[in-house]
Amino acid sequence: MKEKYLLILIFLLLYLPVTVKADIDCTTPIRIEADGGSDPCDDAIDEANACTFYDIDLACSDTYITRPGSQNYYELHVNLEIGDESGTNPTYFKSTNEHILLDDAYIEVNTGSTIQFGELTASGMPQSGSSLEFDLTSNYCGNGATTGHTGAICGGASSTDNSLKFYDTVATILDTADDFNAIDTGPYADLNTYGEVNRVTYQSASKDPDHGIFYFGSNASVNDYAFYNGFAAIELMGMAETPFNNLLVHDADRGVQCWHSSGAVRGYFGYDNTYDVGLNNHYLIAIDSVIDETTMDLQGSGTTDNTYVLRQSSFNIELGDLYGSKIENATAMSRDLYGNLVGINERTDSGFQEIARLCRY
């Protein structure tokens, strides 16, 4: 008899659905809120206690999410909202080493909440990223009907102080039926969404100039970003405090686009794009970048106060004496071709090298 009961118990554990009493509302869309309770995801207020796709899979039926054949592969069939619109319960959601298919579904990060793909090591190196696939036909994030604020992953039409983070992650378009923004840090209705993009590779299944736009606001941080096949690899929505860095763009209709705001990039390399730069009454500062000036779409009046590209190169200065010995704690003054001071009263550091300068051309 004991063996019989044991077999029944094993059957129940293996085949009956598991119920998770968490603040995961399995509706359309799925809603996750951390309210400080004791159930899973209730304490998802930071990265250490983040909620995951595994938690959703435990809580919701196959109508909402499935995990076909692989422990780390999930298909999301309905939209996902992280946190509440009012920001009362900020929620942290994280995905590492997973393959996620958005099956005509989007992910919206509400006020004060965070979504993170991959993670950073203690030294700041990106690792453990996920693979994202967008199979979208009509379902986009945000209030696209009135603002154009649409995407697969975004900050929502009215969200503030939320964060979208991407480390060591790959994003691919499988199919789309209309224009959409792959990752949207909130350019139209919300400039308070923070996008931290470090080592993201985006590639459409085929070259399609109508799909795939990445929007980055002035409070976003972009480093080590690659884009293959699509419309606008990066749409700059503001002048970031630190220029977006290390941008590789292949076969885009427009590599870097400034149609809503001026902006700056550093280390931008464009290859085989229809236009390396697209500007419309805004300017682009391009530092240490390779741009084919014959492939620039410049709209607007073209005067120096709106539509132009300002190209700059950085350089370091080392000071030495007559015999080639480097001089520490010396002062240098530099002028550009136009006679403007580039740097003055900046002393060489302990390595006998000045801080990097920029010259324009």
C-alpha cells in the first residue's frame, strides 16, 4: 500500500498544475506587481529578488506562456506589464541565459519599474544575456495610435523613472506587419525612461527598411551596439550627457537618425547603409566616427544652426623635453584650426599624458 500511495504522490507532483500564490495576474495582459508580501515576486523590488519568466510560467497556463521543449525557452503569447501604472509598487524583472519569443506580444515597463536582460560582472563586463525574438503582426507597446510610441519592449505611454537594461543580448525580428520600434526608451510621451544598453546585437531576418527602430533618449546609455538590417538603427531623442559609444551599423536605411532632437555619437561605423546619417532640422556630433558623407539624408534648411554633422576626433597630448623624457605636471594650451582654444591650464597627469582633447573638422 505504501508503494501505491508513493506512486500516486509522484503522479500528482509531476502532472498536476503548480499554483503560485504571487502577485502575478494571469490575464491579458499579464501583470506583475511587487507589493512587499511573502509570495514569489512580492519582494521583486531589486535585481537580487527579481521576478522571472520562470515565475510567470509557474503561475499562468499555456494560454499565456509556454515553455516548449527547453528549460530556458519561453514563448510569451499575451502582453506583459511590469509594475503598476501609478508607480505604487515598482517591480524588478530579469532574464538571463534565456530564449524569449514575443509571439505578437509586447512588454511594457510601468512607472518606477525595471526590466533587465543579462547582467554585469563586478568589473562591469556584460554577460549571461538572453536571446529575444520579435514575431509581431499588429500588437505594439505604448500609445502608438496618437504618438508613434510603439515597440516590442518599451517604457509605456505615461511611465516615468523606469529602466530598460540590455547586456550581452541578441534581438531578432522574425516577422512584422507594420513599422515598430524594437526597443523604446520613451521618446515621445516620457523622457524619464532610462535605457542602459551594453552589448546588444540586433538583426532582422532579412533586410527590411520598414521595420526596426531603436529609440534612445538623452538619459539613455549606449555602449557596444551592433545593428544589421532594418530602418533606423538609432533614433536620437536628446543630447546625452555621455555620447552613445561603439556603434556598428550594417545595411540599415538610416544608421543614425536625428528627426526629433540633436544628439551625439562616439565610435560610430556605418557599412552599406542607404544613409549613414539622417537629419531633419537637427544636427549630429560624430566623434571618432567613420561616415560616408555621400550617404547622408539632410532635410531642413541646412544652415549651421539646425541641419549639419559636426565631426570631431579625439587626441592625447604628451609633453617631453629636448632629450625625449616625458614631463610631469606641465601645462599645455591648444588651439584648433580656427584659433579656438581646445584646452588650457590642463596639467599632464602622473603618466605624463593630458586628458583627451577634441578637435572638430
